[in-house]
Amino acid sequence: MKVYVGNLPWSIDNEKLKELFASYGEIEEANVIVNNFNNRSKGFGFVTFKDDASAKKAISEMNEKEIEGRKLTVNEAKPMDPDAPRKSFGDRPRRSFGDSSRRSFGDRPQRSFNQRRY
């Protein structure tokens, strides 16, 4: 069974995550998800247990346990739904920084469209 572990401290890596859950049963895999650009932790990870009983015990005992000042969120991992809406920053409206039609170019006089020289 795969377990989701959220709100991890930034200092936790794959080995520390495995050590944190090793007392609950045999672990097949422990992964902290990292940012591809700067290789830093995204603050969550997954632990895969060999048997479901160990995973359920870890969920019940580790959920909301404080590690390095942060309360962990531990629950059964759910498969990612590819059709679910994802956070996208491309859909935001563009921010306005004032009236773009009145740009200042120092002490040069502003000309209207008809007064431009070509």
C-alpha cells in the first residue's frame, strides 16, 4: 500500500523518510518529491509498504505527528486523476501596471499615431 506524507520539513530526504516510517513495517520504497529545476523538496512524498496492515498502522500513528516543528499529513495515496483540473498559472489575467497608452520616454514629446515619422 502506498502512503502519502505531506507537510514534510525541507530537511527530510528519501533516507530520512524511510527511517521515519521503518518502525511500522517493511518498506519497499520511500520517495520525497523534488522540484526539477532546483532539486529542492516540494514538502511531500510517498512511502510504499509491503503489507496493508503496516501502512494502516503508520497512517493512524503518524498523521498529525509533529516532526521538526511541522505536523505531518499522512493518509492513503490516491492515484492522480489526469482529468482533474490542475493549478495553472497560465490562465491568470494579466496584471495592469497603469495606463499603458501613456508611456514616458524622458523629455521626448509624445506624438499621436498620425504625427509619427516613417
